[in-house]
Amino acid sequence: MFFKQGRYSGFITPISYVLDLLVINLFTNFLPINFQNLYLFHFYISITWIILSFKNEFYVIHRYSKAVVLLRKLFTQFVFFFLILYAYIGFFKQPLMSRLALGQYFILVFVGISFLKLLNFFLLNKYRERIKGNIRNVVVIGKSKKANQLIEVFNTRREFGYHFSSQFSPRDKDFELLNCFRYIVNNNIDEIYCSVSELKNDELSAFINFADNNLKTLKFLPDNKNIFSKKLKFEYYDYLPILSLRDIPLHNSLNAILKRLFDIVFSLVVIFGILIWLVPLLALLISLESKGPVFFIQKRTGFDNDEFQCFKFRSMAMNDSSDHQQAGKNDMRVTKIGRFIRKTSIDELPQFYNVLFGNMSVVGPRPHMLKHTDEYANRVDKYMLRHFVKPGITGLAQIRGYRGEIEKDSDIQNRIKFDIFYVENWSFFLDLKIIVQTVVNAFKGEEKAY
């Protein structure tokens, strides 16, 4: 999911992590520090480095960040690293360690990692400036002084990696929102920059809704209008302030990697701990009751609105309406064994194969059938926002009771409300809470699990 923001740019942070960890661990071999337990030191220094990096946001460097931001992060990181390094002596009682050699080790690590960080910063800027790699297409809505300054930044600061495509002026007589939206969709625009002072409140709301429903990044040139109820984030392009409307936690590479690692481990535990014996057993029971395949495979809509094949245990007799009709209460298509596995949510377990393959996550908005995605995208405002992250086997909406058949408009509206909350407020602990509540609900039984 972190590849969405720039093709392969999602690799930059994990590679930087690996290189820096190699530096802080390999440099211990070059000096006579006299470790009593070398492996303990490697573990200690690696874990504390990772924790410090999260705390200091050491690897959060944007394309528009200045070198001074990088230098400030290096200073902050290594001040704390120095304290933690020497704390090792007292904490683990290491009287034989050479303080002088440890100081030399600190200097080596500081020089090595600073060199790598600055080299990476320089090479990325040159890559975007000269090779035109990792480029984002942008449009500017407005012809104010600040809007023109922003366009100048896009055109002159090539190292930022922005390609200015077009400018639309709300003051022009022929200005129409639909023309802007059509241009943005047809020209694969990644980011929209609006001059707030030139747009009416209803026009700004229209841009917000359009960006949400079409998975576009929307940012603002700020003025004195106070129309936003959402949390805004200030960023600076050169010396020009920009407001970001939405910050998706899972678009952060570190968060995405953490979630993906958890998905892989969790899915492997389920596959080799449960599915390895459950699949043959259910295959026998399903086949004895009705003819047809053991697994039901259906196209669903996933991350970035891409289609994927979703796996489930077949719980219905073979029919022609499964691809467009949800199961309802007392559905005659559901078999006896199917009723049991649907009631206990066992039919969803094969989706752990989807998680392992990378199509889904353990936790996320539930994937919908293609027909329903097309239908709800036109009916439900901000529906497409749920596709900013991978779909999940379980999700916040599901544990709050909004699962299964959509019987009335409020069902899908409330489901999307919880999905959007999850997308905008993701945390690892929220995922754990949802998983625990899902297990509890499975044992208690759920009213709409049919």
C-alpha cells in the first residue's frame, strides 16, 4: 500500500532502515570496545535505534523537505543515541568496556549514517530533477498571487518531483467544476492544489468530495476562511505554506511495513495452525452435501479500486446469482453446513490466503462485490475513501454490527462512516482491538451472520 504514493518510493524508508542498522552493528567490529556480550549489545542498540527513529520521525523526509530539516533530525537522533549508548554501560554493568572506544564508535556511526542520509537526499533530488523519476502530476485551482507562486515552485524546484499540468481560474467566465474534474480524471492527476480565497464554500466542498471519491490528494493554499472541520496539517514548499486536508496513517511506509509484517505472520499462523487440517475436513462435509467446488472464488474491489479474487468456503448450493446477490436471512441457497460456517464466520478463513498473497489485510474495510462498488460509489458520499487501504477479513464496521446484507441506506452509510474513521485513524493497537473483538463476537454469535 505504501507503493501508491510514488511507484517504488515506498522502498526508500525500509532500505534506509536496513542500511542504518547495518552501520550501527557492523562498526562494532572495527574498535576494541571490549563487550562482555556482543549479541546483547547488537540487540540493545538495534531495538533502541528503531524506537528512537519512530519517536523522532527520523525517516519522515518529504520530497519538499529542506536540507536543514534533515540536519535537525540527525542532530536530535544522535543526541539521544549518544545518551542511550553510554547508558548501556551502567544498565548492563559493563566495567570493562572502553569509554574512549565507545566514543570513537559513536563518531563513526554518526559520520556513516549522516553520509548515507545526505547522499540519499541528494541522489533523490537529482533523480527527480534530471531523470524525471517518481513524478507527481498536479493541477492548481486559482490565479491568486500565492497560486502563481506555487506554480513557480513546481516549475523551478524540479527536485521536488512535481509536474505542473494545468491551472484553472474560478474567476474565468467559462470556469466549471465538471471541466476541472474531467481534466483531473483524464490526465491522471495525482494532487490538486486549491487557492481557498478564490473558491466559494460549496465549490470547496465539491472538490473535497471529488477528491475523496476519486482517490486524489487535495491540498490548499491557506487564507482566512474557516470552513474546515477536519484536522489540517501545515507543510512548506520552499517558503510557501500548504495545507493538507487528509493524512492517511497507512501511507506512511513504516506503518505499512508494520501492518504487512503482522499480516504475514498472522496469516501463516492461521494457515498452518488451522486451515491445514480444517480445509480437508470442510472439503469432505461440503462435497457430501452438495456438488461443486470447495472454495467459492469471487471478484471483489480492493486497494486503489483494483479487482482481486476473494476466497471463501462455499456455503451455498451452486447458483447463478452469487456474483451479484448478497445472502439474506433464511436464504434458500445456503446449505446446512453453509449455515453453520457462515454463522461462525468460518467461511471467511480462506481469505487468509488473500492476506498472505497481499490482496487483503487481516483488518480493514470489508471488500465489496464489483456490482456493489459501482452502485455505492454513485449513491454513497465518500464511499471510495475506503479504497485508500487494503480490504480486511474483519473491520471496525463489522465489530460494530454493520456486516452482511444491506437492508436499508443507513446500513451502508454507517458502514462507510466506520470505514473512513478506520482509514484516517489507523493504529496497530486499533487493529489488535478489532481482532480481539472479532474473536469474541464469533463465539457469542452475531445477529447478521447469515
